[in-house]
Amino acid sequence: IALPRLKELNSKINETVDLWIVVGEQRLCVDRLESTYEVRPVAQTGKLTPLHAGASGKLLLAFMPEDKIQDFLETETLIRFTDHTITKKKELLAELGKIRKQGYATSMEERLPLVNAAAAPLRDYSGKAIAALGISGLVNRFTPHRMQSELIPAMQETAAQVSREFGYLPASG
């Protein structure tokens, strides 16, 4: 269902677009469309990565039920990948609250050096976040200004379209 919309987004922004789901206490990239730039971030489809580091992981974590978030924080070690990785549980909780409030997540070199990213939830008919739509690129192209003015709005529009195709009807008003 999502693939045609992911292809449209990839073509529109020419940055890497991927689809993530939760598997256990980690996340799994189930589909990925690369940018056409010669130098771009690479993540392997089918490889498990942590939830606490990176936009897609934090997004998936933020929209879990509160008891699952607490279980995660009690059992998982927040491993540092870069100088920007959140490794304090209190800081991660604050970040998850911010993500829920704004409806998307960002990552500025949190998991991979020189890579920025953003993610939005894909929701099912009940409103539950069932996957994360992620976009990523190198810091020189994926600047904070471009993220806010172009990339995040395009990502959110695509996530809303896919969610509608899953049967999600947001409350109006």
C-alpha cells in the first residue's frame, strides 16, 4: 500500500525514504528507496537497529503505549553512537513527549555522523502508529532550514496519504 507513495516522495525530494516497524525492542527497515546522489546514507533493509537513536526509532518509541515505553527504559541501555545520541533516560522521555506533541521526529547526526533524518507515523484505521516513514540525507543537503521548509511538510503529507489508505480518518476541527 505504501510503496507508490514512498516512490512519489523519493522522487519529489531526492533523498532516501524508508519504512520502519518495531520488532521486539528494536526497529527494522522493511523498505528503502535511495536518493540518486552518489554520496548518501546507507542502512540495510532487514537489519535491526536501536529505537532510541535516530528519527524513525524515536518516532516508533514515542507512539508506543506508555507501559511499553517504561518497560523499554527499564530494560534497555541507551548506547551512544555519536556525540548527539541521547543516552539519558530523562532526556529521551522529554524528546518522546516533544515528538508526540509535534507529530514527527527529527535526528541531527544522532545515529550516524553527517546524517540528518526525520520521521512521521503511519497510522491504521484505529489511529495506532503501525510504522514510521523516514527520510534521511547528508547534513549539507538535509539542513534544518530545508527540513522545516520542504522535507518535513512533504514527509507529513505522504504519511497522511498512506495513513488514509490504511483507513485512518483523523478527527477534524
